[in-house]
Amino acid sequence: MGWISRQFTTRTIVLIPIAIAINVVLGYTVQTVLKLPIYLDSIGTILVGVLAGPLAGALTGILSNLIWQYAPGIGGGTIGPFAITAGVIGLLAGVWGQLGIYRSRPASRTVLILAAVTAAVVIGVVAYPILNNPAYTDPNIGGYPSWVFTAIVLIAIVAGIVVAGFILVSKDLAGFWVALAGVITGIVAAFVSAPISAYVFGGVTGSGVDVLVAALRQGGSDVIHASLGQGLFSDPIDKTITSFVVFIILAGLSRRIIARFPNGERLVGPSVD
Amino acid sequence: MRRTPVGFYRGLNPTTKLVIALSTAALAFVLRGWLVPLVALLVVGATVVRAGLGRAFVPFVLATIPLLISIVLVNVFLYPGATDTILVIGPLRATATGLTVAGQASLRIVAFALSVAVFALTTPTDDLLADLERRGMGRRGTFVIGAAIQTIPRLAARAGEVADSQRARGLRTEGSVWRRIRGVVPLAGPMISGALSEVEERTMALEARAFSAPARRAVLRPMPDDNVQRAGRWLLGLATVGLIALTVTGHLGLP
């Protein structure tokens, strides 16, 4: 019981509604203004998970979705049933936080280069099954013009370069772990969301990702595999970007403020400046 | 002094309205087919008429349209494994199975969205939170939900202000997708850091008001509640759980 109450200090209770608001405002903006196949509605969730712990993170995620769905004045849309996914994302963020993933880890040049290369390889490995989906590779099946395949290859290459570059420029090994955490979170989120999307909505949600779902169905996937295919494309990208955003936000906060949060010491490290 | 709500539906206890909204939504989604979503929609429709919600309802209805278009298009033309074609337009084949699925999904979504809307339009947040706290949710829960609902419009307004001031400094936010993406970072940054800077102050303010003290707070204005509503909530809740259980285990097959 102590572990639970320790995560919910007054500071955490104050942070959670602010995090929920960040989730909803950013997610709404991205969905309605940008219409990209990413969501960016988990920044607050992951932030709370990392700062306060898995339960606080899970609660932030779940409440964000429910409030966005049911709140008088703001409510609407279809985000409610995905509260489960949001809860899982927050839970994982708390786990990463407790493992010290987001802690700054300066390292020697050789280690950094090794990490950068590994990160690029991991991104390639994750992108490979997506690239090989016939919906994307064969224009006859997928109905996708052939530039989409090139676009995905380009996105994978750019992502690899950006992550590797981040690791090398910031001289911080944490970039590697944050990217890894983001990719894993994204994959888990895709697997949790696919049955929800397929069962509740028949596979579409009215946001920018539906184009992907349509193409995958055209390629012969059934409902749940099409949802999964779309998720495995959007979620790892989205969660990795979000994880990096959270990492940058944490880097911008003063150590004193971070240290006061329940998970603070694991983020700041044992050294004294 | 706040006016007491008029009308049968508005006068119900907020928790009753919440239970109705959640049950309608759950039943519409889990009990697939035509009958239950249609009944749910009729119940919602009757409530809208009775509570005089008409015009305020329109934006909620309009909000479901993009989703419905997606659902209809994707399911009618691209339903996997369906062979009962009814219409051919170029390379796309519309199937009867797809049409049925699209129709049922649309009905479900609309019933769900509108039951949420009816609840949102007739229930002031403060009343709901006060009632839930009286039932034992605790002031921390009340604070989190209430503060979140208040902060969202405030943050959105702040985002607008940040956008305006960045635009005054020459930031371009209209135009191509790439430019819009580049426009997000200078907006999100100040917005998030501004929001987070409040955390310390608010924490101090709450602690100064004995936020984490264990004593229960006294309720000044209890919401009306009676035995009929209480019984009704329990019955509705149990019926919902029961119907869902029967459907999931395959014992109940409604049209």
C-alpha cells in the first residue's frame, strides 16, 4: 500500500490535471490541424509516468481519454475506448522511469558511436516488417502509388539518422535508451489498440490514420490485421517522438524540481552538483 | 444562489445521469446488431426532446460525421472476405455484408456519441464532482478531474496566445504540411513549460489549505437523490453487466 500512496503525493496530484490538459490540447491540435498519422496525445501521460510512477502514469492516461470523451464542452469523438491503451502507455512509462531510462548518461565517444549505430539498426529492424507488407510494396495489391514505399524507407532512414544524431550531439547515452523505450511502448500500444479498434469501431477512428487502414484492407488484411498494421506504423513513431519530447522537457526542468517528485531521484541520479 | 435544474432529466441526480450514459454506451457497443443501438438511440432521442436540448445538440451530431464517412467508405467497399457484391464503381466493389457492418457500426457510434453528449449538456461538472465526492471519491479525485476540465480550455487559450505572439515574430503556421509541423515546436514548447511552471505554486497553495489532511469535508449543498433513483441505478447497472455477460458468452443473440 505504501508503494501506491508514495506515487500520489500532492505534487503528483497537481501535475496530473496539467498533464491531462497537455494531452488533450496537443492531441486535439495534431488531429484536427495537422491530420498526420501520429497522435502526440501521450506527452503528459509519459511525463507523469516517468516523474511519479507507473500507477500515476496509468491513471493520467485513462483519465485523459475519459475526460476527453465525456467532459462537458470538450467531449466528443471516439477516444474513450482507447483509455486502456493510454493506461498501458502510462504504466510502461512508469516502468521506464523506475529503470532510470530517462536519466542522463554521459559516455565516451566510442560507446556513443556504438549506441548510435545500434539505434539505427534497431530502427531498421522495426521498419522491416512494415516495409515488407504487400500492401505497401505491390501497387497492384495495395493500391498505393509506389512513392509510398520510398516514403517509408525515407522516414526510416531519417528516423535512424535523427536518433543517432541526437545520441552523438547530446553526448548522452540516454538518447539510445529513450528511443528503445519509445519503440517498445509503441509496439505494445499497437497490439493493445488493434483489438479495441477492430472490435469497437470496425477498424477506423475518423482520424488521419484511416487511409493506412483502408490500404491494408485493400491489400487483403482482415479487420484486426489492418488495424494492427496501421498501429505498428503509427504507434512506434508517435511514442518514440513523444518519449524524446518528454526527455527534452525533463532536461529543461531544474534538478531541484525533478528531485521533489516521487521518482525524482532515479531521474536525477545519485551525484551531487 | 444556483437555480435548481428544471425538467425531469436535468433534475435527476448527477450520478444517475452518469450511470445512464455509461450503460447506454456500454450496451450499444457490446450488444452488436440493430436492436440495442436503435433502442439506445431512441432513448437518447427522447431525452433530447424532453430536455429541450435541440440546438445545443447539433455540434455533437456534426462531430460524428467524419468518423461515419470513414466507417461507411472503408467497410462498404473494403470489407475483407465479402463476396455479395451489390455495386461496382471502377475498381471498388460495394458488398452487402460491408453495408450491414457499416450500418450497425454507424448506429453504435452515433448512439454512443449522443448518449455522451446528452450527459455532458445536462450535467454541470461541479454538481457531478460534488456528488461523487459525497459518495466517497475523495477530494483528490475531485481535484484531479475538476482541475483537468478547467485547465484544458485555459491551456488551449494559452496555445492560441503563444501562436499569436510567435506569428507576430514571423512564425508561419499556414501552408504546407512541413511548415505546419515546423510551426508546432515553437508553440508546444512555451505552452508546456508554462503549464509545468505552475506545478510548484499550486502544490504550495494546496498544501497551505490542508489538502492532504485526512478529515472529511462537509457538504454544503447535497444533490437531490431518492430511493427510486438509487434502485434504478442498481438495476440498470446489474442489467447492463448481465446483458453484457450473456452476450459475451454467447447465450444472447439479438437481431
